[in-house]
Amino acid sequence: MRVTAQANLRDLAAHGIDPARLPEHVAIIMDGNGRWAQRRGLNRLYGHRRGKTSVRAIVQLSRKLGIRYLSLYAFSTENWGRPTDEVSGLMRLLKHYLTTELERMMKDRVRLMVIGNPRKLPKDVQQALRHSVEQTRHNDGLTVILALSYSAREEIASAMRAIARRVKRGDLEPEDIGEDTIAQSLGTAGIPDPDLLIRTSGEVRLSNFLLWQVAYTEIYITETLWPDFRERDFLEALREFQSRERRFGGVPEAPADQGRLRAAH
Ligand code: IPE
Ligand code: IPE
Ligand code: MG
């Protein structure tokens, strides 16, 4: 049976998902577009184009489920090193996505944010991005965080530069620099760390994505290539997330019975 977004909402329990324990922030490394196309003897750009449909599906479902933040790794700093026709094709797709989705984002109250270094993007893409971010800034539904021309190490370096400037101005004492000072100087300032990180296409690495923020994130890797990743796959990731025990360095929770036994002694 094909799982539709509408059916998912009604049938979360049937999928073994507790609507009360959904992650607040899901981050996705959307990988495998090139392989999807190559396996069909197509140009890699067909994979990127088809990947856009997956983005649309996952944004819609996240919104319907009431997930607050969805971070999407769309283009890394390192991706600039790809052949120029792939890079320019990706930029065209991005601009097309932004222009065609804006109306829907407004209707769905989706807020768009960007992390990374958009100044490196072509001028028309920068303009489309600025417009979408500006138009959607007061929307109070799902926040979609697009990582574009993004490098986590560069994000941390940039935070360090900002902090150093504050120290130099005399606004901050080095002793007062804590984890929070750093977190609030990153592109993701004010956004809770991801609870769940999904990577498609089977690679088991972070590829310079949100290195600071994923300290205690649950990681889910699937062999499914991003252009094939749809509602059913997202729900499976959520189900797996809910089966994990997050300890944050603590000890496993004692089952209720054991707790009672201990109390009785
Ligand atoms: C992810 O798919 C999209 C981007 C990095 C822009 P890839 O293009 O990396 O696809 P594979 O990994 O080569 O299959
Ligand atoms: C990570 O995928 C970047 C994005 C998904 C945008 P890559 O395909 O660039 O990563 P590597 O090269 O496999 O590490
Ligand atoms: Mg890849």
C-alpha cells in the first residue's frame, strides 16, 4: 500500500509511532542523487531534480506531524569542487525550487532559514533566497533550515572570529566563554540541537554537517537514495528514533518494577 501523508497522520500509531514523542528537530544529509541517476544511465542532474520531489514530500510531512525544525544539507562548501555543469544545474534547481515553493510555504506557514555562506552563490539565487527568507520570516509553522555552501568547520571558525571580536572590544571576558557562547554564535543560534540526523544512501559519515550541534543526536543511516526517500522512509526513521534510549551520558532508566522493588527495601 502506498503510504500517503494524509494516511500517515491518522495512522501514526499503526506505524508504531507515538505522536507525543516526535523529535523537535530533524536534520537530513540528502545524499545519493548522483547514484540514483547513474544507475539509470542518466545525467546526475536528473537525480538532483528528482531529489527536489523528496524535499517537497518530507517538508510537507514534517509540517503535518508538527515537527518544529527540519535542517536540510543541500550543498556543502566542498561541493563547489564538482564539475561546473553540475554546480550550475544545482543552482538553477535551487532557484526554481525557491520560486515555485514560496506560495506553498506561505500557505503552510513554513519559515525558511539559511545557514552557510550564501554570498558565494550566484546573485539571482541569493536574491531568491533573501526574498523567501524575508517573506516567510514571521511564519510560525515548521522552520526549514537550508544548509547552502555550508561547512560546519567554517561555521565554527566564523563563531570564533565573532567571539574574538567581542573579547577584543572588551565586551566579553575569556573566562566567560562557555558552550552557550559558542552555540549562540553559530548559524543555528536559538535553534535546539537536532534530535535525529538522517543520512540517505548508506554513507556512514558526517561530511562536515552540524559538527557542534550533533554531539548527542541520534544518527539514522538508510541505504535508500535521497530521490527514493519518501513518507514511508521518514516514518521508519521516526519509529527507529523512538526505539532508541537517549542517555546523554547517564545510566539506563530503571524499569518501573525495579524502581518499586528498590523502594521497598
Ligand atoms: C547529494 O547527492 C546532493 C548533493 C551533494 C548536492 P550526491 O550528488 O552527492 O549523490 P551521490 O552521493 O554522488 O550519489
Ligand atoms: C554531503 O554529501 C553534502 C550534501 C548532501 C549536500 P556529499 O556527497 O557531498 O558527501 P561525501 O563526499 O560523500 O562525503
Ligand atoms: Mg554524495
